[in-house]
Amino acid sequence: MYIKISTVAVTVLQIAGFVQAATDKTTTTSSSFVIGDYWKSFNSKVDPNNIVLGDIPQTTSNDPATQCKYYTPPTNFNYNTKEWPNLWETATSNGMSETAEFKKVYNAIDWTKAPKIAVRKSGADGALVMTGYDQNNDPDCWWSASTCTKPKLEGVNEDIYTCPEPETWGLTYDDGPNCSHNAFYDYLEDQKLKASMFYIGSNVVNWPYGAQRGQKNGHHIADHTWSHQLMTTLTNTEVLAELYYTQKAIKMVTGVTPKHWRPAFGDVDDRVRWIATQLDLTTILWNLDTDDWAAETSAAKATVKKTYDDFVAMGANGTFKNSGQITLTHEINNTTMSLAIEFLPKIRAAYKNVIDVATCMNITHPYQEDTVTFAPFGAADNAKTSVAASSVAPSVSASVKASTSAGASNASSSSVSQVANSDVAESAGVQLNPNYAVLAVFAIAAYAL
Ligand SMILES: [Zn+2]
């Protein structure tokens, strides 16, 4: 129903677009601000190549309760709640879509070129409503409906969803920084492993030392939105705010502005991709999904371990003889981080390369700041081949694609609301709002189990 826009509606949109275009022209002529420079306005005091972590128990202890106790933010990041969206609320909250700063960014975008794709709806259970959408033809390249990754619009960045090089495991962890990650990050550092870390904006300002640790250790830092919602259900302004304020949070805390992002639950279509592209962001998805977030909640830990075992086996049985993969895993809680530590030795034994996505794609500048560089593929510690990766991932084998589709439909149906809830519960360290004190009790109770 919401796909077919009536002629009247289209006319109204065109008129609105004309008016907007005229307004934009005035705005643009009066200032030299161009959208590609948005990140230059962030006044970060952090040198990404010289991060010093605070000498406090939260940065060194391995006790989750100690790590997740509130701490005074680092002196190089002053967190003023009035300058940010409310934690875990849509990033337009707290008046953040009305600030001069945000309006400048919004008005620098030529919205007349934005695709006229409907904002999706979610049902009472939190799952996306796909009634009325032509899933077979998939006109909007809606990943949740079809696992589409190649936009149908010109000028929109194409998704990365697999590592192109053979026998390569693309290492990715979502939903951090988690306050109790010391043991996990220590392990990765000790093993010289680099991962793509998809950080949630609310978590970054909440646990700034966690994000600084990620940057200090040379992980590939990427944007995972401010409040972890289904992005296709948000308006254009909301989508922009979710991405923009997370970019700002990551820059202010770590000193880098990511060029990559991952939508929560993989929920992206060409409208959301187009807005991300305005901020020079490319979508990174996955083609293998461990469902590790569900371990010990909606799924047995043994089930997740079996999935891990299957993916490990693919490294040695020829599945990835001609191309690699990107696996979805999380740093959402101690269960998922412990599973990672348990399986990484097996993964490394089965795959030639276990590396972050920037490296597997041979992207040596994954941030706007050219002062931070990554080694090319093949030069990295964990790469055993010297073949340069191509810029666009080839298609994966039929068997892998099949498992991707299954994962996608799971992610976009019953599991969506559960993931969202557990994200909130796990991010509970802030005591800036009384509600978070309640959540903190849940989080600490969960860690104590
Ligand atoms: Zn997530």
C-alpha cells in the first residue's frame, strides 16, 4: 500500500522538492559548507594515533561489575548531555534535529535527489511489516526482504558483504563498546587480531574509554547508529541524525570519522543507503550469521556453538576456496565475547586470513582523517597471501548465499525486538538518567550469572 504513491502525492513531492531546492540554493550560496566536509566541523581533542587510556580500574580490571561502574569521562572528551541526543532514543531527541549544526548538515544535502521510497512500518512485535512490498522484484534493494546488496539507484554506495580473498574470515563485532570488554580486547591484542568494530553512538558517549581502547588497538571502527533501530522505519531526518550523531560521537571520542557503517539487523534499503552515502558512508553487511547474541537467551549456547563449528569447517572443506566471508558476531555481553575467545583459535587454524573488513577489502584509509592508515591486504600480520583485494566483492558460492537468506529472514522477523531489548539492557552503565540506574541492575545481574 505504501509503495504506490498517488499522482497527487508525487506532484506534491515535486513541488515540495522545488521549493526545497530553491531554499537550498539560497543557503548554499550564503555559505561555503559542502556536505562532504561535515566531519571537519567536529572539534575533537583526541589524537587517534596517540591515545592514552585513563589509569582507572575500569580500564584494567577483568571484573565486569568493576568495569561497568560509572567513571568520569576522559579529559579529552567532555560529555554534556545538552549537546547530544538522549541515550537509546532516536537521534532527533533532545532537540537535536533543530540545532544550527544539524540544520547546516541537513540543508547541505540536495534532498530533491533523495529516492521517494516509503518509510517502512514495524508491527507490535517489533518485526518489519512487508505486506504490500514486491519482494520478488525488490525495487528498493531492501536487504531485510531479499538480502539485496547492489543498489538499484545510481550514485549510491554498494554494500560490502563478503571478503573477496579466498579462505578469509572477515572478523566483525557489533554493538560495542561494551563496558566489560577488557578480557576480550586483551585477547585480541595479545593475538594481534584486528576486527571491524561497529559501535553504537549511545555506547560510545556512555563508555568512552571502551571506544578509545578500540582505536588504540588499531581495530577498524565503524558506525552502528545512535539508538540501534530498524533504519528503514525512520524518516529521512531521523536516519540522518542516527548516522550523523554517531559519526560525531566516534570522532569526538576516538579522533576518527568512519567511512563505514552497519545497519542494526541489516535493515537497509536504497533510501537509507542514499542518506548514508551523503555522509560518505558505505554499508557493511555479512554473509554468515552466528546468531551469537541469542546464546543463553532465546537459543541454547550449544546451538550457537554448532553454528560456529559449521563456519569453522567451511574454512577447511573448500567452501571458501575462491572467496572469503564476513561473519556477524557481537561484543554485546560476556557470553558472546567468551564464545569469540573460545572459537578464534579454531577459526585461525581453519582459515588463511582472519582480519577486519577494511583490510580484507584492501582499504588503507577507512576514515576521513588521512593521518590514520591501515596496512594493505597481504602486509597485515595475519594475512598469508600478498594478492591485493579487488574493490568490489565477488558473489559467494550458492551454499553460502542460501544460508545468508535464511539468516536474513530470521533477523527481520521474530528476533528483532529481542535483540533491541538486549542491547538496551547491556548498555546500562550511565547514571545520567535515573532509568539507566534500573537498567544497570539488570546488566550487573546478567554479568553475575
Ligand atoms: Zn547491532
